[in-house]
Amino acid sequence: MSRRGTVLLLLAVLLVGWLLWREGMPELAPPPVSPEEAEAPPLLAIDMEKVQGIVLRVGSESRSVERPAGGWVDLPQGKPVQGFLQEAKRLGRVQAIPAQPEELADFGLNPPEKVIELRFGGDESRLVEIGNSNPSTTGVYVRLDGRGEVILAGALLEWEFDKLWRALGSGAL
């Protein structure tokens, strides 16, 4: 390239740079997301204060705890129950996955590996069926009330389930 061509190229680059600076750089990154927008919708949109009993099932074995009149805090070592409910309330839906009934076994949901039954007053209850972990083991596949889509939830749900299962089995509650 000749000296004249180099000078013209340099002038063109400077002109484009000056125009971009004057007009403002185009936004290359997406706008920041507010914390409210970033949060996943809750897995269980229920009032945990109304939970009167919890039943956990693994296969044919089940363990349960009922809420005493004074609340979960009156239980000997009632922290596992309170912790379980607090974490269950905070847990969000990572992703919804449409699945046909014949595909449920692929997610470990036919039959489910573990089941949480949250009991409220009367005959009202809510079921959370827990299946397999996702391939990266960062989440578990769940279904609510034995129907609808498969939901990928955080692996914390299974961890909290196992922690409460052990506490109920050890007689610590």
C-alpha cells in the first residue's frame, strides 16, 4: 500500500472512531436484569406457615411429622423441619419441560424416587414428586401433584429432603 493509501485509511479509521464517540457506542451487552426479573418463579407458591404436616416417602417407606400447637420450634431439634420449609419456600423453578406420560420414566418420575406431601388443614395437601438429577447434578426433575409438566428445580430440594429424612429416621424429632 502506498503512503497516500495508508494516510487515507488512517483518516477513515479516525473519522469512524470520532463518529462513534460523538454518537455514543452502540450497546453490545444486553441491559442489566433487575434481581426481581432474574429470580425464577417459586416452585411452591404456598404459605409455609399453613403447613400442618409433612410426609416423606422413599419407595414404600414413609416418615412423617405433624405440627404441634406451638409450632415447629416446640419439637425437640425442630430446626430440620423449619429449615426444610424455609428452603422449599425459596426454591425456584429453573425450567419447565413438557413431557408425555410415557416419558416420565426418563426423568425418574414413573414412579418417583421420592415424594414430599405437605399437609394443610382438612384434606388439602400438596405433592412434590422428585425424580432423577439432571446430567450436571445441579438440579432434580420434579412434578407437582402428580400431573402437569416436569420441572427442573435446584438440587437443594433433594439435599433438604435427605436431611429431613435422616432427622425423622433418627428419632431426633
